[in-house]
Amino acid sequence: MPTRYTFPDNFLWGAATAAYQIEGSSMADGAGESIWDRFSHTPGNMKDGDTGDVACDHYNRWREDIEIMKRLNLKAYRFSVSWSRVMPDGTGRLNEAGLAFYDQLIDGLLEAGIEPLCTLYHWDLPAALDDRGGWLNPEIADWFADYGQVLFERFKGRVKTWGTINEPWVIIDGGYLHGALAPGHRSAFEAVIAAHNVLRAHGAAVKRFREVGEGRIGIVLNIEPKYPASDKPEDEAARKRAEAQMNRWFLDPLMGRGYPEELKDVYGEAWREFPAEDFDLIRQPTDWMGLNWYTRAVPENAPDAWPVRARPVKQIQHAHTETGWEVYPPALTDTLVWLHEQTNGLPLMITENGSAWYDPPHAINGRIHDPMRVDYLTNHLKAAHDAIGRGVNLEGYMAWSLLDNLEWSLGYSKRFGITHVNFQTQERTIKDSGLLYADVIRTHGAVL
Ligand code: LGS
């Protein structure tokens, strides 16, 4: 019987991961090094000196992980391909063993009736390309399209939904502006140029897809809505800067609107103009858009906060996750409605949503109780449902993450999984949140 939270029959329920965070064996069987291998092996970059050398050992345990997906009733699985596993030098020569790994994974998913959603780039740039300037080198648009073509042709007919780049903003903010993520640079000049090349690479890959690929392609953006801290004009100006720098820097040019005006103010002498033809490349029509969503922010004016001059005000009246992010589900509904308007009704998918909490260290009687994650999941699914009710064309929801995994520079200290991983034994245990999710999927949301 339909209840208030019944989702459409064809709603795509899934879970997401990324190659470097789960696979391990990143240098096995002829793979090349990525910037994350280098970054994580450089002392001082990673919490507790963690690396992705083993991670969830998914490279060897993918069959077991598909069994877990089956127990979760997943209809879809979003994963990323490690560029340097399939192209060790980033361009040219292919590594057949690397391609074969993804072949097997995709075939296994299809046999299990789970739709593979493939992301081309989730942050693990081949180190060989970083040696040639990485995202700063304009040639990267062609390198990326060539890499994309290899996957488009190889997985044709098996992968139907493609994502080009995961979270351009985080690549730039973490990799080139604040340096917390690989390759760890800290320069506004670099950030402005690298961001532009990320967008050009996306455009070049979409163009190539139209020539040689089959199915649907889009990009995955992180959006963190910015709410007013006060009605002071300087706070409103700060809010607008923060919104432009995080949420519209990539979205606006993708939608053919060029860069937001505010970026000139944010970057000052580091800002530069780019040729009109670049914007034509960037604005390629796409078939869908992915939204990664975790929290909102309430920024206030902060002249000393480089470079945006805005700082979030902590909302102490609400819960915060273990990573310190406010839990505020209504903002997910607002973001979906906003994005629906901004993209003129493009089909949207929540490609990541999830939370890290203080989970028990190991299973007791085969169970991992994670009540805060259950609560977070429940309320964000309800918020997503509200957005559908408000006319948003929302096609699916991917929980972040299928497994506890390497949370980038935070190492294994933060657990986002709906499945617990014991990193000593590699034993997997579906958490209470995973059990709930399986029920939600089975009942199309009726248990919510
Ligand atoms: O593991 C990553 C998840 C975890 O949280 C995943 O690989 C990324 O795609 C994604 O960026 N992820 C993520 N993002 C949350 C960002 C929230 C930022 C809030 C900052 C408040 C101070």
C-alpha cells in the first residue's frame, strides 16, 4: 500500500564508492602510480600515516562485495575507474589487466541485476600526468577525452550511465587552493587555471562520448547550500561569495552562463579571463547531473578567511557528524529544488549522501548499531522524497558509502559505510543503517 514516502517503482537505489578509497593493490598487475599513491606516501599528509595500499582490498574481494550489494537489495552501484590502473602513463599504452578487473566487476554486477554507474575520475590522477603539469596543463582536456574513449568503447552496452568528473570544486579546493588533498598545492593562481581545465576536460569527454559512446553522460557536483547568518549586508555579500565560489563556479559555466561575477572579487589578481571558445566546449549538453550532498553552511563575513572572506557559523542547536558537519535535512530538499531550477529540469541523481559517526569498533552478535546514521539516512531520504513532491526530476539515490573506506587525508579514522569493515581482518558486517536501507529499497520507501 502506498504510504507518504513511497518512491517511484523505477527509482534507482544504490550505493557509491571510489577506486582509491576501496580497491587497494593500486600498483598491482602493471598499474601506474597515481597522485594519491604519492601523496599518501609522503609523510605528514595523511592522518596516522594511512595509505590506500590495502584499503578494503576490493581489488581482490569484489565478488564478496557484490554479494553484500545483493543483500542490500541495491539496484545500482556507483564506482570509479582508476585512470592509472588502465593507462599507467595516463596517455597511450593500455594495461590489459586493469581493464580486465573492471570488465569482471561490471559483468558481475550485471549478472546480479545491479546497474553499474561508472565515474571516470574520482581524484586519482596518473602521477605521470602530474609530472606533465596535471590539471594545470591545458592538454589534459585531450588526455581525459582519450582516456574516456577507452572506457566508452570497452564497456559499451554494459555501462549505460556515465559520470565524467567527481566534485570539481573539491579537486580544486583540496588539490590546488588549500592543499589538503593530492597533489597538495596552495595557490589561487593555480586554482583558477586548474578549475578551468577540469571543466574543459569534462566538455572534451562529453564531446568524445557523443562520437564513440552509448548511453547517458553527466557530471557530479558537490553543492552545499549557503544560508544567511544575519540580515547585515556584509554577511549577505559573504554568503553570495561563498555560494559563487563553491556552488556556482562549476555549475554556471556548465549551464552556459560563464563564471559568476563574484569570483573576480574572491580571487583578485589571481583571477583571469578565458577565451570564448573554451566556454562553448564546457557547455556541452549532458543527459543527467549527479549531486553529492552532505550538509549546509551558514557563512558570515570574515575578512581574514582566505580567499572567500566568509566563515561558517556553527549551528549548535543541531547535531553534527563525526566530521563536524551539521545535520540539516531540509536543506537537501532546498538544494534539489534549486538545482532543478538551475539546470532547467535536467534529470538529477543523488550520487552521494551519507555521514560518519562514532561507530562501535567491532560487531556484537553480528550487529553494528549505528542509530545516528540510521536517523541521518531516514531523514535525508524523506527530504529527497519531499523534493520529488515539489516537482524535481530525481531519478535515484546513492548512499555514501557501500563500505567504510579510506576517507582521503583523514585515513581510516572516519567511517561512512552502511557496511562496517574491520580493517585488520577485512571482515564486512552490514550495519543497522544498511539493514534499514535494504528494507527501504524492498518496500519502495514504505518503511520510512
Ligand atoms: O569520501 C568522500 C565523501 C565523504 O564526504 C567522497 O570521496 C567525496 O566524493 C565527497 O567529497 N565526500 C564528502 N564530502 C563532504 C564534504 C562536506 C564539506 C563540509 C565542510 C564543512 C566544514
